[in-house]
Amino acid sequence: MQQVASERARKRRIWTFVLVGLLALAVLLSIGLGAQPLGPGQIWHGLWSASGTEGDVIVRSLRLPRTVTALVAGLALGAAGALMQGHTRNPIADPVLLGISAGAGMGVVASLFLIGVSSLYGYVWFGFLGAALAGTLVYAVGALTRGGATPVTLALAGAAVHALFTALTAGMVLFDRQALETYRFWTVGSVSGQPLGLTLQALPFIAVGLALAALNTPGLNALSLGEDVARMLGVRIGLNRALGMAAITLLTGTAVAVCGPIGFVGLVGTHIARYLSGPDYRWIVAQAALIGATLMLTADTLGRLVARPGELQVGIMLALIGAPVFIQLVRRRQAVRI
Amino acid sequence: MTETTRTPSAAPQDAGAVRPEVRLRAEGLTLSYGERTVVRELDLDITNGTVTAIIGPNGCGKSTLLRAFGRLMKPTAGTVLLDGRPIHGIPTREVAERVGLLPQSPAAPEGLSVADLVARGRHPHQSWYRRWSSDDEAAVEQALRATGMFELAERTLDELSGGQRQRAWIAMALAQETELLLLDEPTNHLDLAHQIEVLDLVRELHLTTGRTVVVVLHDLSLAARYADRLVAMKDGRVVAQGAPSEVLTEDLVAEVFGLRARVRLDEETGSPLVIPLSRHGAKAADGA
């Protein structure tokens, strides 16, 4: 058994290495490719010893910000997707299901409609507040129901909160043209246009979210054996769900506020990770984060290439790539049942 | 299961530690689901180092009682004492180090291997600052050997027979290394050979490690054969308790199950055997 067990652990480690390598490659391609392709030398020069050449400017002011944004948002959405599937025991859980995207959308629109905040720096924070409100509401509704926050109550509360916030958003954009314009752009999902400074402001939230996610994984493993078994193994269910919802809200709320409601990343990332490593959330969460970031970067880079000199937003590209990949995954029954 | 004699799963008792005679005690215990009361003012002691089988008809509250012993249910009245302390005042983690409970038909995520399942039994012994150790490794290996699952450790649960799967779950509970083990119908949905396999395992665990076991069983004859003590329940109350040969009588079967039966002593084991009588007399199958 020892040999076989370590064989299994070895496979998981190797896959993690491969995923880190793919992510590094995706980062390089994201900086290098676009309307004007850059060579490795130019990228290096632009990153470490920029002296104002044309290549340096492209790297510094165009490619680097969107690469960092896609990287950070992808890590966050990937890890959050894995946690969401684990806590709702629902293989199609994504930010939409738990109402968090709708909460962020409502926050963005409300900041314009109610107080006239129109700068990116301003409405991103309202988006985050909206997401946090939605996440808290979903957890509270779930937890206050008899029997506590279970996969079913979380999913149902998520659907209700989603409906509520979507309706509020729809109501506001109906009255406010400017809010509608901003919302229209935000809702597609994009990583271009956000200044590097904004992403860096979001970074601490995502770092805390990732740390909470890592802390949550052993409990999630126990919970996947059923609540009774988990409790007998010493897991405090309520605390564990609260920790998970906090991580999900921080990660998704921040990513969605900055980039718009981007779907598919957490969904596809989690399914691929589960396929590679089996039902162990310590690995699924880590690998889903890596895959999520790689997917975001690849989709954004491809979006720049397919419609040159214009570009397709990352949200659109992800759906175009993600849908066929996902259908392929669904056809393997094994990848779906949690 | 010859492995067991070579490497018995470590007795979790600290050497020399004096254990109270009564490990679990229900005092005036009332348990309800919402408005529906399932267990009423029940008193029961579980003695250290015994195998106790709880029997009774469907819905008599035996599984509910077991859940309360495992702190999975809060009493509406009365208390459960674990080693003399109210179990609801003991931190979750500490309960998990002393009591293990295997619910009826537990479910695992698809693709989970036996080794990974058993490793999850180590959860109470770990925390964010204390990761997987050689103690954990040893406990998992011993649990796998004791249950005869060592060779199957890398199989996924979906690939196993019902009896093997049940043994894998018991191995998980063993890896938890609790002195008390509560099993809720571990023979559910198993054929006769697998039922014996699982009960033999439970008996061996008791003999080699001195674990205190409480098991809910449906088959009266098997319960009498494998347990030191029988507890018969009806309508949320204990009707009789004691040694199997004293408890399991024709009158008791009639009272608890409303079933006419003959009770004979098995020549091999000396334990009572229950032979149910059919309404159709001697030959139930002759078309009457």
C-alpha cells in the first residue's frame, strides 16, 4: 500500500507542477501576445529594466496590468469555485448560483444610481460591498433555517438572493442611463482597463481569501462524508460553513467587483482538478486556483488575437472556450457526481 | 482477517489510566424531532469494555438514542454523560477523540479510495499546525490491517462489495482511535455472510483492543450471539436489559415486536436463537 499510496501522492504533485508550468507559460504569452507581439528579450527588458522604449511602454502600461488582473482574478475564482462546489455539494455551483455576482452587480449600479460614484476605483468597492452583502445574506438565511446551513439551504438561499438583487439592478438601470452604460460594460466581464493600482488594492482581500480557503479544506474533506460523520470527526459544522462562505465571498466578491461576473472559471477549473486529483479538497482547491488563472489568462490572450486589431472581452472568450470543454467533461459521468 | 492477530489495532487506552466503570450514561433522556418525541425519559448505562446491542422494532428510537450518545442530537430533557461529564459541555474535538459513531449507510464522494477514507478518520488528531505524522500513518495502517482492508487500500469505494465497503467505513472509525465505538446497523443491506463478517470484526476489535462498543442491530439471534449485553427498546423506552440469555425470551419478543416466536438455545454457542412463528402455521408455503 505504501508504494501505491505514494504513487498517488506523486501523481498529484506532478500534476501540480505541470499546472504551475502551464500558468507561467500563460503569463508569458499574455505579456508577449497582442496587436503587437513581443519577444522574450523585450518582455524581460520591459519588466526589469524599462527605459521607455515602445516595447517597454506596451509591457508596462498595457500588458502587465491586465495580466496581473487576470492572474489574480483567475486564482480567486478558481479556488472559490472549488469551495462553492464543496459546500453546496453542487457540481454546477458558480458565483451566479450563490447570488454573489448579482450582489456585486447591484452594488456597482447602486453606487452610480444612488450616490453618483462613477470612477472605477469607487464603484469597484461598492461592487465588493454588494457581493459581501449577498454572501452574508445567503449564509444567514441558510444558517437560520431549521437544520442549519446545508448544501440545499445554501443553494436555495443563493437562488433567492440572486433573484432579489437582479430585480433591484434591473429596476435601477431602467431609470438611469449612465448606470446602464456602466453596468452593460461591467456585466460582460473584462480584465482590460483596470489600472494596476486597483488590482493591487484588491490583492490583500484575495490573499486573505486564499488563506481562509486553505484552512477550510480539511473540514471540507470531512464534510464530504456527510454532516454526521464530519461532526463525529470533530468538525464544527457551523464554524466550518461560515469560514467557507467568508472565503468564497472575499474571493468571488473581489474578483467579480474588479472584472465583472465571470462564469465558467471556477466551474471548469474545479472539474478538471477533481479529475486530476480525485476527491481531496486540499488538492482540488489549489489546483482549481492554478487552472482558473491559466484559463483567465489564456482566454484574455486569445481574445486579443482572434479579433485583431480589436478584441473580445475575456468573459465572452471564456464562455466560447469553456462551454465545449465543459460539455466534454459532463459526458464523463465520473467528473460530475460529488 | 488473520492479520488481526499479528498487528492488533492499538488499544487506544492509555496504559495505567483508570477508566470509569460507566462510560456513557443516559439520565432521564428525552429526545424529539420537532414535536415528535422519539425517546422518553430513558435511563441507560454503557459499561466499560462491553459490547452492547440495542434491539427493537423500527421507529422505537434506537438509532436516535445512539445519535444522542454520539452528541449528534441535543436532548429536549435529561442528559447524556460521557465519563461522568455532560456530553454537551465537552468540546466537539474532545468528544471526537473519545467517541466514534458510524451512521447508517454513510455516503462517500465518488472516486474516494479506501486509504483516503481511512485517513480522514485522523481528522480529530490534526489541526492547521499539526499535519500528517507517523502516528497518523501507523493508525491508518493498523486500522486497514485490523479490518482486512490492507490489500484493498488503493481501491475506490465504488469498486468494493457491500461488506468490504462497510469494513472500510469501520476502518475509518478505527483510525479515529476512540475508546468508544457506536455502530448504527452496520449490517444493514448486507447478505448473511457479510453480516457475519462485519460482526466477527466487531467482536475481534472488542477482544483485541478492549473497545467499548454499542451497536444497533435488527437480527435478534445475531445480536444475542455477538453482544455481552442486550438492550431491548419499544416506543422510546427500555423494556429489558441484561445478558442475552436473560433478556431474549419468547415473552419479550411478543411484547416488543408483537411477534410469536420460539426461543431455543444454540447448541454451538449457548446463545438464544429466535425462531419466528408464521400465522400460517408449520408450513407457511403450502398455499394456505
